[in-house]
Amino acid sequence: MVNKLLSQLASVEILTPKIDDTLWFFKDILGLHEVGRKDRSVYLRGWEDWYAYSLKVTESDTAGVKEIVWRTYSEKDLIDSINIVNSNGLGLGWDEGEPDMGVGKGYKFILPSGQIGKLVWEMKIWRASGELRSGYKARPMKKPTKGVQAKDLSHIFIFAYNDESLAKTVELLKRLTFKVNEILKEGDKRIAYWMAVNGTAHDLAVSLDPSGVPARLNHVTFNVDYADDILKAADFYTDYGLEIVGGPLRHGITDSHSLYVKEPGGNVIELLHGGYLNVVPDWEPIVWDTKEDENRWLYYWGHVKEAFWHGSPIPANRVSDELKEIVRQKLGAKI
Amino acid sequence: MVNKLLSQLASVEILTPKIDDTLWFFKDILGLHEVGRKDRSVYLRGWEDWYAYSLKVTESDTAGVKEIVWRTYSEKDLIDSINIVNSNGLGLGWDEGEPDMGVGKGYKFILPSGQIGKLVWEMKIWRASGELRSGYKARPMKKPTKGVQAKDLSHIFIFAYNDESLAKTVELLKRLTFKVNEILKEGDKRIAYWMAVNGTAHDLAVSLDPSGVPARLNHVTFNVDYADDILKAADFYTDYGLEIVGGPLRHGITDSHSLYVKEPGGNVIELLHGGYLNVVPDWEPIVWDTKEDENRWLYYWGHVKEAFWHGSPIPANRVSDELKEIVRQKLGAKI
Amino acid sequence: MVNKLLSQLASVEILTPKIDDTLWFFKDILGLHEVGRKDRSVYLRGWEDWYAYSLKVTESDTAGVKEIVWRTYSEKDLIDSINIVNSNGLGLGWDEGEPDMGVGKGYKFILPSGQIGKLVWEMKIWRASGELRSGYKARPMKKPTKGVQAKDLSHIFIFAYNDESLAKTVELLKRLTFKVNEILKEGDKRIAYWMAVNGTAHDLAVSLDPSGVPARLNHVTFNVDYADDILKAADFYTDYGLEIVGGPLRHGITDSHSLYVKEPGGNVIELLHGGYLNVVPDWEPIVWDTKEDENRWLYYWGHVKEAFWHGSPIPANRVSDELKEIVRQKLGAKI
Amino acid sequence: MVNKLLSQLASVEILTPKIDDTLWFFKDILGLHEVGRKDRSVYLRGWEDWYAYSLKVTESDTAGVKEIVWRTYSEKDLIDSINIVNSNGLGLGWDEGEPDMGVGKGYKFILPSGQIGKLVWEMKIWRASGELRSGYKARPMKKPTKGVQAKDLSHIFIFAYNDESLAKTVELLKRLTFKVNEILKEGDKRIAYWMAVNGTAHDLAVSLDPSGVPARLNHVTFNVDYADDILKAADFYTDYGLEIVGGPLRHGITDSHSLYVKEPGGNVIELLHGGYLNVVPDWEPIVWDTKEDENRWLYYWGHVKEAFWHGSPIPANRVSDELKEIVRQKLGAKI
């Protein structure tokens, strides 16, 4: 019997120093729908995200990721998951969630890579009312008529800041029942992992960037409905002054079509189409090698900017004092 | 913790009275790859099917489905699944599988709808050697350069032959851990169910056709890589003399792009693109109504031929004497 | 040396009794860009239309087409073209054009099918300034971020109201140097013609509808950049409450992908992708037959609503008193 | 009245030192159809090419272009065109054509850039008989079920070998009624021209490569039916061991989607989708600047390999003794 504690990545909170421009990007170019605002945060969703929002954008003095939220499969799985993070000394305690948006209380923890995760069971299916209600009864809302109509949140790709950070992060994620589908190594060293709880090629990936700076974001990714939307997005990006940092391309790892852009706030956002579904129970992770396979793991065809990957990753987000303190206490890192 | 006994639909065996024409269809038009032949059967696969074959085509005097094979999540899950079918008196015993193709022994049973199912644990991941080996390391083989390059087996859609048959079939499938995503009702009566074990909108569907004839096939479906492949297939189908029986369309139920054709042997084969991923743990099935929603559940846009659905389903395959005997014994049906 | 008096269809003026809804359709769903308003008219353009506008939408008490504007290849060609329409007694005199939009004076005439045409030489290339200026230097403006981003005006399809009207219309259009690419006949009678001056499969088509009512519009068509935009438009149309009257389909005649919708004002608007380029100098028109070829000339695959074509064409627009008077005088028709 | 002597690019003859591999590329990967063989040449066509063949592949000891064939608009236009090339001292005399393929006698000449051109009037429309006959009556043949189904010949891109060669080539092409749509300059110097006789953005382009070696080929281009075919081709190219030298990308100049590959024989072959139609009579060429616009003229998004463009163009084909002699005599070049 398959052993899954987590059902899916539910939402990601990212930071931006340019909230208006960032919102223009997500709403007018990607076509996400705004479902609410609170304080300095705006809640957005793709037309096929099952819960109220999949992206929380919060104004800040820097770019970066603030919180990653996973839903568990049941209340018991929540308890079991909490026990796992606590047994690693990573637990940070409960927060109340966003009850007015159908998201109940969650248990926060720090990943050994430094990012803040949250485990939630109580989460209500969202469906639009009024004019945005779709006639496709399972579709949560009509497709917005803006931009490329990003469909739903696909995955988040995070950095681990040193070898130990990477090893411990992967170890924890496996215990939280992530299935590792593909691995990248550099010589003898494993430097990146693509994994999922939801049966896709990846709903989470983590790679080594030996910067010593914890909690850094590689990118956040949304799916699109059509491969042509990737081409259409490339057109929007270039002509509306956004910087494409990779693609259109097809990844060797995950076998998906991709396009990376730096949104005005500095975060790298990927659009994805295709890629495999993989629920093979006894899957052995595929291993790629940066030497043997050169860059084909990243772009089997197409291209990415040199600066995008490993070495000078973007965005180079600064770490807040609050987070530094948690990292010092929980991870024992000197920062 | 999610409770899944079955990991996925592994393969389907269909019958054809015109083996050469049927193979031309699957190989030259759909672009499936032939991996072997045995007796009167040919084994085919899409370029992204994980196991050796997903379609077994067997020469016969009629069209129809002969066997549906599911893989379990583990050896223990195989035992548990067998116990379930046996507790319903539906077990038919072991067969040896196709060991030379990496498919081990399986336990056969009859569905209350009359089709023969098989449960298998031992199944080896398949990867091409030689010229067909892909550089995408997770991709089992290169895309063939023929036809529309159907990607992998998506689902099978079967008929139940009366109300009781439908109810019992759904009951059994739920016990085998299928998750029901959408339901169609006609007035007060539920007449069709879309369900999955693999996290998609459906890898199995069953609908009522009160013909009294058990074991009938509605259609078998393969995924394509690009939405444009649906359009390209429509072009091939019409210009090469095949009969499109529905589409291009977008289903209301499952929210996927679709095209139905009658292959030369008489079976209806669907191509699919898109559709949602749904691993929501507490999902309540969406219910459509043939009156309230008219045909939108079937085609939200696009069109299908009248004859295709309910009433005069195709193909009207005759039932073999051997199967009749099983149906009489196991299901107590008078045929 | 090729003999072309006209270079291209420059714009079409259509009428609508629901100006706000019609504008929502063209701007939010099709993604046309508004370049100006005057009196009861709004001027719209696709991002790749070369002149200021390709669609003029005018509020009226009915749907329909008011004016069809063609540009000539030179000033001399304008004079020659005027001589042709005048020699047929169809001339209606000059109008001043839209000088503030770069469209100079034009000579109006009535087609033997009853619609008003206009011949213009003076027409300025349009290019956006400011934020809408595209970095693609030949592209007149950025792609709007709304709807399906209709690219440019493709063609207009008009009705002739009886046999003589059709014959005379085609005769005139040939003299104006349209090249007939394909013809539809019903038994011995030719009932529709697809023709072009711009090298495509058609930038104009005319078919017989023996209603006796002159000046009726079949539909107006815009191109889209991607085939998937046809599918995306079908999704928008159905989910936002618009009535698809045909498609997605591929025409037998012109070999193009198509989708027909009735916009809120009642006019049928088509989106087109692909179709052939045909500059073969000695091309003999292809002839289709409604009996022999059934409906394949209209939809080689896909489908249209019965009511759409011949018999009960839409929209059934009423004829204004002013136009009736012109029709009586110039065409000698009793209406 | 538009002044066109030539109607279209009818065919291109290219050379290859690896005829079998080159044919595998064009037939199995691009999906061109073989219509005949003669001596060391094979004749190929896309499914929508109007004449018998658009590509003649001839075995040789090098890659390169051997002959470029244009059809005139009439017999008189043929005479007028011949007079133009003769008045420049570039005429080389008649050849008999390929009468068994419907291509009559043609007049050969040398372009000031060194390539051999041919002017033909007598050319028969080609339509498949038998199984390949399409039901789309205007479509010359069914789409082959192989590869990406390249649709038809789009354009040829040639090099001029010094400044004077470029200037004289463009001058001649303008007299032959090519319309220049876009120009690239480097500082004050114009170094490339995109032009057409058929109303598209380009059916011919020429750029400066100051190698001093005449008659060199930049690339030959075919159109595809769907934008996704560009992505599909990229997949085939990489996985079947072909070297992509540029793309998938969208050109700034011509606004078209593109993918460049080096076929096994060494010639660069481009696939194209989209791009504008431009029959504007008083079009002023758009001018791009390599400094101001950087590489956006070549790839507005996407990427090409450094080596592909200007500097080390591919393929570096050797010039035959026969051609050298013609170049010396007709162009007065020292080689």
C-alpha cells in the first residue's frame, strides 16, 4: 500500500520588493486570478488550482520564498508528519492559517535547506461563484481572459546551501514520503534531486548551491494548458520587457517543456508543459551526470543563460534577521 | 495515509478481426512501437509507457476487449486485492503472464460488468536498447518518427450491461481503491463513473448500457504530447479513410481534449490531451445530469456522432462462448 | 506580369445592436485593440494589421455588414478600379475616409450582392507609439495580453441573394482581379466562390442564399497565431456564454482550421489558422460538389450546426431604408 | 498595378556527400515525399508544394546549393526576366528541365553572389494519384505519416561573398521584382536583406559573408503546419543525433518561429511557422542594426549557436571547378 503522508504542494509564498510590477506580471501576463488581499500580501490562483490560492505574494525589501505549504492526506497524516519534523528538531509551531480562505491551522517547520515549510490538513476545495463560475463542473473557475492563463502551481525548486544541508533536506523529504524520480550528480557528488508526492515528475526539487546562504529560492513553476502557451509567453516576456533566463526548452530531467523568466520583483518563475506522470511503485531514480551528460539534463534542446544555474543563481535574496535566528537555532548554521 | 492497492493501468488486450489493418492504424497512424509477437497477438507500446507494452492486439473474429491488467503497489497489495475479488466470488485464478517481456504472473478475475481483469505485481520497467534508446534518460525510448506519436496508455472505458452490473462494478472498483472523480446521472439514476488510481482525472471509466450483453468495450485511450496532435490525428483519420466518431472536442467531464476514431477492426480508440491532475484527499465526486447539462458533460465544445454514445454503442462485440460460461457462473447472468 | 488592381482587404465595418457586449467580445475575448471612437463607431485592430484599423464596429438596430474597404495597388489602380465599377453602373461616389487614422478618400460602390464596397489608395502604415510599441520592428504593435490575440483580418464572406446576383458579383470581382481558388456547386449550379487578391486561399468569399434579401453577411474572419488559439477560443466561447456555431474544424475548401461563433450582437465571427498560400499563376479553380463531397467542403473534420449554412443563414439582418433605395436604383432589385 | 515577373520559388537543388543519411533526414524526420530518382539525384516534396518537387537532393563530394528555380508569372514574364539577367551579362543559357515531372525548359543564370538560378514558365500543377490522393481537393497529396510533415518549401537564404557581390545581387533581385521587407545593417553598412515575390515576409534572403568564396548557402527552409511541430522536430533532432544550430526561437526579422538543424550531409535546414503576410504596396523596408538591436533581429527569443551566423557560417561548401570557371567569366571574380 502506497505510503503518502502529503497529498500535494498547496501554495507558495514569495516576496517581492516591487509589489505592483510583480502583480502586473502574475495577473496580466501569467493570467493568475486575485482572490484577496491582506496587509502587504495578495493571494493569487491559477484557474485549475483546487484550493483558494496557490501563490501568496508579499511585499518585502527583497525577493525570495517565505513559506511552502503542503497538504497532508488526512488529519492522522498531519500528526505523523509533525512527529517527523519534530523528531529532527525542525518544528516551529502552529499558525492559524487563512481561515477566511478555507485554509486551516498549519504546523510550521524549517527545512534543513533553510526555507520555511508548513503542514496543513484543513483545506477547503475552492469554487468560484458568480460570473467566474465555470460550466466545466470540476473546473474551479473560468479561464481568465488575460495573459497565458497559467493553469495551476506545478512545483517549487529550492537551493540547499551546503552538502550537509542538501543531504539532510533530501533525507527529511523522503521521510515525508516524497518519491525521488531523478538525481543529478557532479562526479561522485549528488547535487540535485527531483521528487514528487503527487505522481508527476516533480512537485519539488532541491539543488546544491554552496553559497552558505540558507533559504534561497531557485524558482517557482506554473503549468500551462497548451505547449503553444510557452511560445506565447516568450513573446509576451520579451516584448513587454521581461528577461527570459531560459527556454523555450525541453528539460532532459523530467522531460517537460519549460520557459524561465525573472519577474519584475526578481524571482525566477517557470512555465511548464508536459512531463511524465510516474506512479511506478519500485522506481529507481534516474541519475544524470554533469560531465557525461553536459547540460542535456537541464536543456535537452533549447538554451538557458549561463548565469541562471549553479554558480550565480538568481535571485540572490537576502535573509531576514528573523529567519537567520531560526536557522542558527534550528540548523546550527553560522550565518 | 492514502490507501492505494493498485498503482496503475498497465495494459489492455483488445481483439480485432482485421489484424493487419488494425496494426497499420496503431503503428503508422498512432505511432505505437511493436515490441513483440506471439501466436495471434502483437504487443505495442507508446514511447512513454513504463512497462514493455500497454496494448496487446489479438486476432479474433470480433472486436472487443479481452483483458485489462493493473499493477499493484506491492506484493502485499496484490494479495489484498486478490482477497477482495475472491471475497466477491469473482476470482478466476492465476496465469503466468509474459515473463519474456518482464510481466510476471497475474491473478485473473471477472468484473461485474463482464470484462476480464488481471492483477499483477511483478512487472519490470522497460527501456529500449540500441538505436531506439533515448538520451532523455527517464524516457523509455525515442519517440517513433511515425504518425502522431501516441505517448502512453491513458485509460479504458467499459460498459456495464444493467443497473446491478454497474452498481457492483463501481462497488468493487472502490474497494480496489479507485477514486471516483466525476459521475453522470440520468434523472435519479447514476449511469457513468470516471475514476482513477493514478491521480489523473480518470484511468478507468464505466457507463451503463442496458444491452444485457456483458463485457463490452466503450473505448481505449492514449495520451498525446501536444494538443496539436489531436488536430493532426483528425487530419490523418479523415484523409486515410478512418471514421471519426467524436471530436476534436473538450470533455466537460475530465476537462480534457479528445478525438474518437473507429479503428479498422471496429474498436473505438480515443486520443487525449490535458485534463486535470487530482490528488485532493477529500474530493467529493462532481455530479453531472444528462438533462440539466445536456451533452456538455461529453463535449463542452466540439461534437460527437449521435450513434457513438448510449443507445447504439460501438463496437457491438459478440461475446465468446468461453466468456459466456464465466459470466454465467461468476455473475449469475443469463446470456 | 500579374495583374492586380487591389492589394488587400483593409477593413470591414459591421453593425451591432449591442455595442457594449460586442466590444467586450472583440476586445476581451478576441483581444483586438481599440484605436479610436467616433460617433457611434469604435475602431479596432489585430496586432498584425498593417493599417490603423481592420474592424469598425457601429451601433445600429441590427447586425450586419455596412462597408467593405479594399486598398488598391497604386493611385492609377484606384482610377482603373473605379472605372470598372462605374462601367457596371455600381458607383456611389467618394467619401472622405478617416484622415485622422491615416485612411484617405475612397470611392464607394455597391456590389451586385448588395453590400457596400469602397476602394481606397491613400492609406498609411500604422505603428504603435509608447508602451504598445513592439520591439519586433515590423510588428505594428505588441500583442495585447487579452483573450486569444487575434492577429489580423483574414477575410469577409458575403451572401448573394439570387442566381443573377451571385453571377454578377463574381464577374465584377474577377474584373477587380480577384483570383478564384475554389468553387462549390450544387448539381449543375455554382453556389459559392472562394477568392483572393493577396495570395492566400481566400480573402473574400461569396455564396448564394436565395433569400431575395440583399447585402447580407455570412461572416467576418480573423487569423490567430497558433492552432491552439482555436482550442483556447472554443473554451472561452463556451464558458463565457457565447454560442459556437461551427468548429473546431478543418475546412475542405481552403484547408484551414476554423471556429465560428455568434458574437453578442448577432454577427458570425470566424477564427482561422493555416490554409494554403497560392500564387500559382495558371491555377484552375478546384470544384467541389455538395452531393459528391457532402459536407466535407465545409468541414473535412469537426462539425457545424445545421442552421449555420445555407437555408437559415445567420445573422438575418434587416436592410436599412437607405440601402434599399440604393439597391433598387443600382441593382434594379425589387425589395 | 503590381509588377511581378516571378510568381514563386519553385524548387532548390542541394548537394550532399551523404545521400542516404540526408534522405533519411528529409523523408523520415521532415516527412518529405519522394517523387522520383534520376542518376545521382532524388526529388522530394512537401505535401502542400504545388509542383512535382520542391527539393532536389544530389549526391556530391560536398554540401551546398546547386540551383535555385523560380517560376515566372507568364511566358512573357519569362522573356522579360531573361532580358534582365542577360543585360547584366549573367545569362548561362537554356536547359531542358524535367519534362517527365512537369517542369519545362528553363533559362539558367548566375547570381552576383555566385549561386546558379533558373527561370521557368512551363510548370504543371502536381496532384497525387492512387492511395496518396487527398480528399482535400486542393491539397496536392495526403500528409505523409512520417516525421513532422514539412508542408512546403518556404525560402532559401544565400550568402554574398563581398560587398559588391551583395549590392549587385540585391539590385538584380529588385529588378526581378522581389519586394524587400527587412534589412539588417552593421553600422553604416547593409549586410542582409529579406525579400519576397509571393507576399510572405520572405521567400528569399541574402546576407554578406566576406569570405570571398562565391555561391555559398546559408540555409533552406520548409514550413510546418503547427507551431508544435517546431517543438516536435527539436525532439526528433536531438534524440536522433542531429545537431540543432538554432532555436526553437522567434525571429525578430520576419516575426516567424524557427528551428535550424544541420542535416547529415552538412546543409543547414530550417523549419518555419508563422511570420507575416505583407502585400502592402508602398512598404518601406524595416531596418535593423546589429549594434542597436543586438541579436534580436535573429532571435527575439530563443537562441542560436555562435558559430551559426556571420563569421563561421555553415556549411563551408567547396566550390566546384565548373562553377569557379563560371564565376570567373561572368562575375569577374578571382577564385
